[in-house]
Amino acid sequence: MSEDKPTRLAPIVTPDAKFFWEAADREELVCQRSRATGEFLFPPRPMCPDTHSV
């Protein structure tokens, strides 16, 4: 039995999410965190959706 990875559509890699997809290629899980609230943000985005800070 083969242990191949499943195939799926390639993600759309934006500049804000590039770090996430590069880590995923290395089979690492990374996450973005809001500086203002300390909350984890997913999917990666350019600013906190609650405070609109970086």
C-alpha cells in the first residue's frame, strides 16, 4: 500500500500568507498572532480583524 500525500488544488499564496504556506511545505504548523489582542489569526491576513492593527 502506498503512503502518497493526497492531491488537492494548490493554494492561492498571497504576500500575507506566504510564511504560512512555506512552513506547510516543510510540514510545519505556524500561526499569526495579533499584537494588540494576542489572539491567533487564521487564515493569515494583513491586520487584526477586531482592532485593525498589524
